[in-house]
Amino acid sequence: MSSAREPDWPTPASGGAAAEFWAFLRAGELRLQRCRECHAYAHPPVPVCARCGSLRREWVAAQRRAEVWSRTTVHAPVLPAFADRVPYDALVVRLDEGVFMVTNPTPVAEPLLSLLEVGDRVEIVLHAVTDDLTLPLARPITPAQPAS
Amino acid sequence: MLPDAREGAVRLDRHAAIVGIGQTRFAKDMGRDELDLACEAVLAACADAGLDRREIDGVASFHVEQVDEIDLAYALGFERLRFMARTPSGGGGAASVVGLAALAVASGAAGAVVAFRARNRSKFAGYGADPNQGGRPWAKAGTRLAGYQQWHHPFGVAAPAQEMALIAQRHMHVFGTRAEHFGAQAVAQRFHASRNPDALMRRAITLDEWAASRVIAEPIRLFDCSLEHDGAVAVLVTGRDRAAHLRAPVVEVLAHGQCDGPIHTDLGRFFAETAFFGERTNGARALAPHLFGVAGIAPSEVDAAMIFDHFTMAVPISLEQYGFCPLGEGGPLVAAGTTRWPDGGLPVNTHGGSNGEAFVHGLNHVPEAVRQLRGTAVNQVAGARHVFVCGSITDPSGALILRRADP
């Protein structure tokens, strides 16, 4: 993914808990929403704990370790910001907290593909695309740097 | 008498029947708006049934439908509209929209309910601002995102093909499913379509041609994808007793059930909650035993299946989730030719499905089920008595088991 400033990048403009998630990222933190009562994680954030029903939510710093759950290489882009980036990889990762999110691999070279496979361990690194948007991306953890 | 119901599966054969099917031509850029197309399909269904259009008193449609119930009622001169309902999740409603109609007549809420879907996908037609009208939804998303889109679009995941690719790849990883298994379904459906005069794609393809078609998002290739065009379909449902006095052979709604399920537009939630990979039992996989239970038949007694196929990968996964085969065996089942007419043991999408006949959010699959049970399909399964129909497997959805009435 380009490190250049990207004025047309698709950018969350939501309210509520989702806005808080993205605000933490802009401030350099990946935080996940968790139930204050039973400590069940949820992502995307939700208003009520699906496990215990509590409305009491809290934000907890993520361990930023994950497993690649699925990956695809996109050849036909549909969003203008990605039109000149194909082919590119998109991933679903399972964070060690047990929640899943869509992301991209980083760093990427030309072509914009990674060597990541399903089952690989990754760490989540933060990448500021614009002043308004910092994305959590997946970087390989080499065998020399085993997950703790 | 109330219908027999078990865990959300409802037996309706004594209460509801499909009495009419209608559809427009399917083509690109027809230059007709959705109301125009819907009216033609509904009138065709009325003519098929021999039922006066003014007697329709209920409308069931998809939440993405652009034609308002009241506009359809005024245009077609319904004397009174007593029942209106919509299904969620696009193709998730492919079977449920007919199920709603059946539940309405079974409860007495209405006497003749039409389920319909009309699409105008022309990019340059005079469509409105609704993301579901004309063009492509993601083209209207802009760069300021809320809702589901904020979790996908910043990472370049925005089209259903990209979302479904990530689901398919996990299935391939867990079970060893191969892209060629999806290709085998694409080839089978294009063969079915090649014999169907109503189909958009009249040329059969080989597996080599499938493999040569361009990759959209691995493992999904162009020939796995549904078609984009204009057209409409209508399905007319009345009470079972009334059906016996109408023109067409009676097709009973033997069983219907709806099911929850995570939606492909929210992959974070999808992977946390899906039953696809064996960790859980929810959605279609939970519904299936009760659906077949109230119907009083086993999946092996189904003669043909019409499966919502936004992408061909949906066919083997649906077969697994609804219990036609164990988890992970859907791909090999398709590759072995099981879903291919005429020799396969369970022909699927015998009209050509969404990559061969047309994409009308799967509602075109219901008339094909009815034709099979009437014995009038171009790719007729000899003696078909039970046909299974299901909506999108990657969304909140539902299914039907339809049965040919004894003469």
C-alpha cells in the first residue's frame, strides 16, 4: 500500500463506538471493545454483550497478534482508490483475542502482493493513510520472532 | 387449523400452493423501469394461474426492491391490499419471499399473494439515489463510510465477489475444496442454460474455458459470477383449496423456514459466527433437520434443487449446510457431476442459475422449481416430485420444499 497521502481513500465517518475505534487508531492505538462484566471481546463494536447481556463496554489495548484466517488476491477492483493497485491482497485475520477483521498485508512491494498464507502468524501494525485514517495492517512474524 | 411448525420450520402443504409463475424477458439495458417490468411479470403469473389480477390482495418482496407495494397495487388495479412484507439481505430472500406469501395465505391474512422481484441494472438509466437501484452499490458509497462498509472498504474489499472469495478461500483451506469444484458447477449451469431459450447465456462452456476466464478475486472467476441485466419474476401463491380450482397443476408449499446467519458484508462477524466450517451449528445448518422433519422427507428424496448462486461456490456450501452431504464434501460432490442434468443424482439450477439464465436475486429459481414439478422444464428431471429451493447461504435466509400435488 502506498505511503503517499491519499485524499480519496474510503474513510469511516461513523458515530458511536465505531468512531471511537477509529479515533484510537488515529492516536496510534489498536483497542478492542470488551464487556466490562464478562470480558467477552466484540469486533465490530456492539452496544450490548452478546454473551452476558451487559451494556457496560470498555476499550482494551489489543495484543496485536493474529492468525491469517483467509486471504484473496483481488484482480478486479471496484473502488477508485484501489483501481491502480491491482492485483492486491485482502485478508481476514483472527486476532488472539478471538475476534476477526478484514485487513491487508504490509509491507508490500511491487506487485502489491504478499507471501502470507492462511494459518500464518502476523502482527498488526498501524499505517496512517491520511490525517483522518490509520489502518491496522498485517505484517508477517518470521520464525525468528515467534509469537509470545 | 394451524400449520405444523417445528423450530421455525413450517409445514404448509394443506394451506398454501404456488398457482402461477411469470417472468419478463431477461436482457441488458431494456429501457424499461422496474414498475413496468414488475407489472408484466405479475400479469404473466396471473395469466398462468387463470386468476384475475384484481383479486391479488397481498404483496411480498425483497428489501432491495425498488417497486413500492402501493405503486404495484395502483398499476395493476388490486381491489384491496391486505398483506405487505419484505425479506432482508438481498438474495437471502430468494425462497423466503415465497415463504412469506405462503404464511400469509396459511394464516388467512390474505387470499392471493404475489411475490416478485424487478431489476433494472442499466448504469445509464434514470435511476435514483438508492444504492440498490441501477449501477453498482459500491459506486455510490463514496469515501465517507458508515455501517458495514467502514470495516471493508478501507481495505479494498467492497464487492460481493471479494467478500465471497474470502469465505471460499477459508472453505478451501479447511476442507481442501478446490476452485475447480466451483468451476464444475459453473460448467453444469452453463450447460443447463444452453438448452433454455429464456437464458441470457446460450453457449455451453468447458472447464478449460472456465479456467481461462479472468480472475475476479481468487478463487472466483468471471464465469462463476452471476449476470447483471434487467428483468422481473413473479410467483403467485393462494390457499391450497383455492389452488385446486385454478388452471395450473398444483404445486404445494410443503415446508418453509427462515434462518439467521451472518452476512457476507460484515466478514468480521461472519467468521465469528458462521457454521460453514463446523465450529458451530446455526442458520441453515440448524434449520435443515427441522425443515426436512416437518416435510417428512429426507434430503435424499429431493429430485432437484434450486440454490441461490450469487457465485457458484454457494452451491456446494449450500448442499453441505442443508444436509445433502457432510461438511467439506460439497465440492467433490459437484465435481463428480451430481448437480448436472440429466445424469447427476441431484440436478441443481436446471434452468442455468444465476450465471446462465439470469440473476433476479434468485427468484427466477422458483419458477424453475415449479416447472420441474409440472413436468414442463426444458431440462426436465423425470417424475420430479420434491424440489428444494434456498436463498443465499451467506446471509440471513430461508428455504422451501415444494411438492407436486397428487392428481
